[in-house]
Amino acid sequence: MNVMKDIARPSLGDCMFRPRAVALIGASADPTKNNARPQRYLTEASFAGKIVPINPGRSEIMGLPCYPDLQSVPFDIDHAFIMVPAAAIEDVIDQCGRKGVPVVTIFTAGFAELGEEGLALQKRMVERARAANVRILGPNCIGLINLQGRLPLTANAAVQEEKLRPGPVSVVSQSGSMLGSMLTRAAVRGIGFSKMISIGNEADLSVGEMVSLLAQDEDTKVILLFLETIRDGAALASAAREAFAAGKAVIAYKLGRSALGRQVAASHTGAMVGADELAQAFFRANGILRVETLEALIELPRLIEGHHPPEGRRVGMMTATGGAAAMIVDRLGLYGDTVPEPPEDFRARLAGEGIEISDSPLIDLPMGSSGGGRYTRILSELIASDHCDAVVSVMGSSARSNPQMICERVLNAKIGAKPLAVFLAPQADEGLRILHEAGIAGFRTPESCADAVHAYLNWHKPAVAPDLQEAELAEARRIAAGTNDWDEVKASALFAALGVPVAESRVITVAGGAVEPVSGPAAVKCLSPDILHKSDAGLVALGVSPEAVAGVAGDILRKARAAFPDARLEGVLVQKMEAGLAEVILGYRKDPEVGPVVVLGMGGITAELRPSISVRIAPVDAATAQEMIAEVPELRKLAGFRNLPKGDLAALAEAIARFSRLAVVGGDIAEAEINPLIIREENHGVVAVDGLVAR
């Protein structure tokens, strides 16, 4: 019997979104209170399952039998919505465990968001829930909505204000109030949703687990994320890849674009890389589209419906109102996207039909010349042309005064070959509704239009991890596992074991003694695992002749003892001076949110001041490393710009790929960097002249 009961038990997704019975623990009969809303919403939505109010002070609420506790309910409960005070939560979780309730949503606040005491209460609650096989959504969350299942299991006031429309888009939000904002903004456009989930404190069930459930949900075609942080990067990465494989796009809007509040890091890399760069690298690696505006988050799903990541970043544009289109073109240019000129054969085909257009990137039809099928014909040709990856159509004032014009000029075009974005310059809600119902992406502002198009053009398939052979990692693994205190010599040995060329060097120990000189002038540096940035401390001398090395080494050691009396001094490093065409910094960091990342930027002592960096989730292959190089503008001159000497960018790409393998060598390495890595002329390689590793 027990085996049969286990087999018949509903899945987590069914209990979350399609429960047979819902318990409302802490339900209120006072319609003015938040605790009364879930029962009222469920009743008004004609929820097909059983609604079970729980309140020891009532025998009936809103016409339904009310039970004093869960154990008094004579049938199984699939989902409990908990609204009791925080102090009573642990007891309620125990009741859910005894009753066999598989999942609970906790509306109650007063946990980790309040500080250490609340965090301790939250941890105890989760421990008891796990011991009782109860999964938790929340706490401090406003609930969830399944529009197809008529399940508004929430206290969100927007539910009673707006007509809920079912649709193919589901939302997971770390901000409960933003679900209401999205509902109200979408309602006027006729945009509907499938599932809307407030994740709250994410104490147990994570954003990633919710995305995984939605990836398996037949009613969900696109998944939207409103994120304040990334709490479980591994789970979200896995779920996003699962969704991509299922043909479901994941689109994210993330707060925290500035670097304020990031943990101070030991390396320059930590100071260079902010939350925004890390999030962007994470989204790119896992096939997640990213938008910058809330409007674009709502409007983008229609644009990418039925499409896959593009090959390029080119936009074909046409308009009958130049100023409105120019705002989009300008913004796309700032993003780095391009609006190419229509090719000659494109113009020739139209000219053969009596439609003359110029070679301007923006196809701007003069006032009064859009009729007679010309607008539709040009738009169809743009959508079919291989000189662009997406198309933007801009409509002028007639989109408001005569919205049916959209039917004539846009809806009659041959749509489907590539994404089409239509921006209506006036405030034209009826036109936007017509577009949405026809399956076409309409945009209310030029900013959201450019944002959405840019997000599509920068959509990538989930990155494939490099196929690394264990033999290539063995020596680096041995060094990483056997080293507790890292100085530059040990760091350089690790980098060399990974395959990154390092400068010739010798060590003079604290005890002194003769040392074989390096060839030519030398850099002399203090060697200590406790002094990370030697140049900042004045403990580096450059261009030292072989005859002067011993004296300079003694001076550096004396200065180090005076400035850092508690530091462990191992000696000095005498390193061959190296020269090249440019210096870059290679950084590695195991980020607590997104995992291991590799960073490329311009190097030297001013590394932290330079904004040009490229970030990827590590490890990467040489092809991805080439993409990183292309994203650092200062390195373009090394590709033969204006007949300048070419740098060995192939060797740089190989060094980036090999350095990024720190992500898989183990040894609990938190941060590492090479600053600088010198780029020599083409075919002469690169060389690392300074290294740092920190746990």
C-alpha cells in the first residue's frame, strides 16, 4: 500500500501549480486584511481544488468550513499557504510534516531580511522542513499565480485590480511587488501570463528550481526573471540550460548594475570587475537573454517567439518618421550593434518594382510615400534579406489616428524569417494591442525597443565547457593541492604548469648568498606571501644591472621589514626584464554568486583605472578567448591598426584559455592574476612577469 501511495503522489510541480487541495493557514474572515485575500481570490477565480481555511478561532470563513489545525482536515493537502506570525512558523512546519504536506508557501516576513536573529530563525525553519520532507517557497514572498489553473495563491492586491489573462509567459521574481507591476503594465496591452512566482528569501526552493519546473511546464513557452541577486548560480545555470534545450527562452532583468557593495578583493581583478560584468558573463554562458528596462522584459517575449540565437548583431531598419527611428539607431549604436546599408542587390530588387531607396542604413520613406503597398513590400524584403539579423519598423502618428494602418503595412508583410520589432512613436495602446494579438512584438518606447532588440542580438547558445585532458592538468593540480601560502614564485610555477609562459627568474633568500644572474637587466621584487601588491608598497626595483642586484635586494628587504614587521619575508625575486607591444591583466576569481570567472583587461599599475575589460565564466577555450580580446578596444591596435606592428593575439588567446583552467585545478583558489602579461610582436608569444594567487 505504501509503495502504491508513493507512486500516485503528485509531483512537486503539480503540488506547486495544480494542487488538489490548498490550506490557508492563518486565514482571516476580515475582508480588509491581507490574510483574507488568498481565499477570496481563489473563490472568485473558481479554483477547481479544495480551499481549506485554517484558523483555531473560527469554524467557518466566507462560507467554507474552517479547521483549527491541519491534523483536523480529513483529506490530503498538496499545498499550504502560511500567514501566521514568524514566531509560530516552526510549529506550523512541524504540522505540515505530520500531515504530509509536500510544499508550503510562506507569506510571513520577519526572517533573514531582518538580520542575524531572523536568519537564525529561517535556518531552523528550513532544517525542520527538510527533516519533514516539506519544501518551502519563501518566506517573505507574496505567493504565486497559475492563470491556466485558476490558482491565484497570493495576497498581491494587483490580482483584484486587473483582469488576469492567461498566456505563454511565466515569471519568477525576487521582488513580490514587481509581479503586480508587471500585471498592471501588461494588462493594458492584452499580454497574459502562465505562472507568476514570488520567490521571497529563497530559503529553500531557489530561482533555479523554479526555472527547472517551468522548463517542464507545458503551458510555459518563455521564462522571465526579475532578480536582485543570484543566490544559487549553479542551480540557475543548470535550469537555464534545461530550458534552452526545451526550446524555452529565459530572459532576465537584474538589479545591482553598479559595483557598490561588492566584497573588497585581494587582487586588482576584484576591484575591476563589478556585479554587472559578472552577471552579464553568467547570463551569456547559460543562454539567458538580458534586458535593462522593465518594459523590455514584458515586450521581448513576442520578439523572440519561434527564434533562436542570431549569427550576427545587424539590424535592418525602416521608418516613415525619421526622428523616432533615429532614437533607436542611436541607442543601438551605443550598445555596439550595427545598422548596415542595404546591399546593392536588395535595392535593385525593389527598384525593379518601381520602389527606389537610397543606400542609407535607415530606410526612411518620405511623408505620403508609404502607401500603395510600398511599406509592406520593403518590410517583407528586409525580413527576407540576409544582410541583417533582426528588423525594426517604426510607425508614425497614424499608428494612433488610424491603427488599422498597421494591418495594411505591417501585418501583411511576410513575417517569420527573423524577429520583427515595431515601435509606435505616438502613445498608441490600441495599435500595440493589435500587434500583440497578431503575434508581433510592439514597443511603447524607443528605449525598450532598442533594449529588446539588443538583448536578442546578444543572445548566445549556452557555452560548452572545453574538453580538457587530465594529463594537461596533473602538474597544476599537484602544485595547487600542495601549496598553502602563495608567493610569486609559487604562483608563477602554477601558471607555467597550466601552460602560460613566465619570465626567467631567480630567488635570493633572506639568508643571502650568490645567485646565478638572469640575462640582462632585472626586476628585483620582495618575495612574501603576506605582501600582495609589492609595487604599491615600493618593494620593486626595475632595470637593475647584474652588478647592482645584491645591493638592491638588501635595500628591499630592509624596507620590507620596516614597513611590514609581521610579514613573512622569504627573500627577493630577481626576474628578467621583458618588453613588448602592450600589457594586459589576466584575472581569475571564484565569485560567490556566479562561480569561477576569467577576466581580461589592460594591465600594469593603472589596471584598476581602466574600464575596458571582458569577463567570461571559466574555463574558456581559445575561440572564446578571441572574443574576449575583441571586446577590449585598446587591443585593436595590435590587430594591424593603421599599419602598427601586430601583436601575438593568438598566443594571448591561448594564454587566456590556459589561465582560465584555474577553475578546474582545485586547491581552493579564490583569486589569481597575472599583471602584467606582456604581449610581444606577432609569432613571438606572450610572457607573464608578475603573478598572484590568493585563497
